Amino acid sequence: MICEYNMSIQTDRFFVFLRLYTLSILLSTRLAAYRTCKCYLHEFTSGRGPPFYSMTTDDFSFVERADAPAKNCGTEGEPTEFFTTELGRSVLGQAEIVLCSPEFTPALAKQVDLVFTSPPFPLNRKKRYGNKQGSEYIDWLTSFAPLFRQILKPHGSIVLELGNAWEPGRPVMSTLALKALLSFLQTGEFLLCQQLVWYNPARLPSPAQWVNVERIRLKDAYTHLWWMALTDRPHADNRQVLTEYSGSMKKLLERKSYNTGKRPSEHNIGRKSFLTDNSGAIPSNLITLANTQSSSDYLNYCRTRNLQPHPARMPIALAEFFIKFLTKPGGLVLDPFAGSNTTGAAAEKLERRWLSIEPNESYLEGSLGRFDEAKISANFQH
Ligand SMILES: C[S@@+](CC[C@H](N)C(=O)[O-])C[C@H]1O[C@@H](n2cnc3c(N)ncnc32)[C@H](O)[C@@H]1O
């Protein structure tokens, strides 16, 4: 009994010691972060533009990154305008540098209707454009949250496309993208409006080892689209993205009668339910689009100029869907990780203004193939 009592005192002491130790480490980290934030805010408030909307110590990683020299930008980190159209600007540089530059930060504050983007995925093997891995990826993606918060209109939206990732050499999925998303949401204090899924039926079977060779997993054929906003009711109108009615719905509208009564789901279907012709069906949160663009103008443009086509471009219909759903004509759409500038091209087509950022010059050159040559004023040398 005494022995047990002594043990419990010792255990209690150990935990008190552990708590004090953890507290002191926490305090010193917070103090360091606070000092850096304060310096950074001072720089921002003294001439370089407005302070970030809600800069907390958790934004520390962003502060470090924003001040870090650009590795991949055009001229020593200075954003370079690559080409413009009447509606848009394509900028060569890293998003963290461009969006923090004195040219862009004040001009973009509360101006953006939609951030639509597919950030570099947290791949386990590095892609041509150099993806980050592990906690470095989480910190990097999270670092954009305060920045996007600052540039978003109060009723604007953010849509991040994030694919699935796998643990290296194992038939086990990585939770990294989910962790990065949660960290991004929390840091930006964004609300999750809806999760959508883009299903690509034309996707090649992967991961090949587990799907094709060992046959122990199923084909990975979708990506997540996380729609976030600052408010419960960002601008959105599903009437702008109606899809064609199914054959049976068309017949029903002709017949003008419906099988009434209670359904197993407990929904009570009235005589007139579903008989109004709304010119199309409301789409679900599962967007099915095959990514088969082998004969597109973009690929032809790249081929004829000997440019490497972007390895991870999305179908233009995906960008069009979100732009129509979440913005009005004339609105401003930002793609900070533009790649082949699918988003900019979709915005241009739908008469929205756009700003696209990409650090890889060759992807930018290829992206010109998505635009009408007559509408482009280019700043670069072939
Ligand atoms: C998944 S791809 C985007 C593909 C694009 N949605 C399309 O349809 O072509 C991500 C892009 O982010 C770019 N990228 C990587 N780091 C970046 C950074 N720090 N700032 C801006 N873009 C970056 C990569 O070069 C790559 O082209």
C-alpha cells in the first residue's frame, strides 16, 4: 500500500516536472515567434502594405517563407509579368514572393472573388516541378492561409484541389494532404463550405505496384476539391452550373406525373414534386470529367515549339465549373500555382479577370497556347 502510495507521489512529481518543462519550451518558442511576427508586421505597416488580417504566432512559418529569397523566380525573386490580356496577368515567380510583393499585396487586398488552384501535391517521389514532402509541405501550404484570407473578398471562395498520396514503398495511403488541409483551414480560420470530388474515369491505374502488379488496391481515380470561405454564405449559384436532365427526368417532365408517396428515405414526394422544368439538373458534389486532351490546342502548341507539356494539368471544364458557380462575370480569379494556366484560360473564356502565378518559365511559355494570340501582349523573348 505504502509502496503504491510512494509510487503515485513519484509519478505525480514526474508529471508536474514534465508539465513545467513542456510549458517552458512552449513559452520560449512562442516568444521567439512573437518577436519575429512583430518585426514582420512592423515591416508591413511601415510602407510595404497593410498588415495581414489575422497574423498569429501560428503563421510563423509563413513569415519565414515570405522573407526567404526566391529560388525559382525570374530575376532574383522579383516577380516578372510574363504576358497579359485585357482581362488577365500571367506572372513568373513563386506565389509566396509575388503575393507579398509591394506591387501585389496592397492592390489585391479584399479583391479576389475566387482562389482556384491545384497546389503541388505532397508526392512521395519528386515530380519535375519539385514537390515538398512531409511536414515541410504542411508548413508551406499552411503559410498561404493568412495570405489568401487577406486578399479574399468577404464573400469570396477558395477551392483547393488536393489529390491522394501514398506512403513510400507501401500500399498505405498518406494522411499528409488531409493534415495540410486541416492546418490550412485552422490557420486561415476558413469555413469548409463543401467537399467535392473530381472523378476522372480516364485516369491510368495507379499506384501501379499495388493496383496492376500485386492487385491488392483499387485504381486511384479521383481528387478532392475543398471549397472554403470566410462566411457561411459566400457568393454561389448552382443555377449557373446546371447539367442536362437525364433521359428519365426528361420523360417525367413530358409526362407531367410523378410516382407520389413516402420513400424508404422518409422523403415525402408530392404530386407536383420535381415537375418544374428548371432547364437542367442540379449537379452533385461528384464531378465526373475525363482528362483526355491529347489533341488540344495546348498540346499542339507545346509540340510545335518543343516545350514540355505540363505533367499535372487539369481539364479546363473543371476550372470553368467553379468559376461559373462561384463568381460573376467581371470577378477576379486567382490561381497562385497556375502550371499551364488552365484557370486563367477558363476565366478569360468566361469573361472574368484573372491573375496566375507560376515559377516555371517553360510552363508559362506553353500556357500561351491556351490563349488567342491576338489578345496577348507578351513581355518575354522567344
Ligand atoms: C499541380 S500543378 C498545377 C497545374 C495546373 N492546375 C494546370 O492545370 O496546369 C502545380 C504547379 O505549382 C507550381 N509551383 C510550385 N511551387 C510554386 C510556388 N512556390 N509558387 C507558385 N507556383 C508553384 C509548379 O511549378 C506547378 O506547375
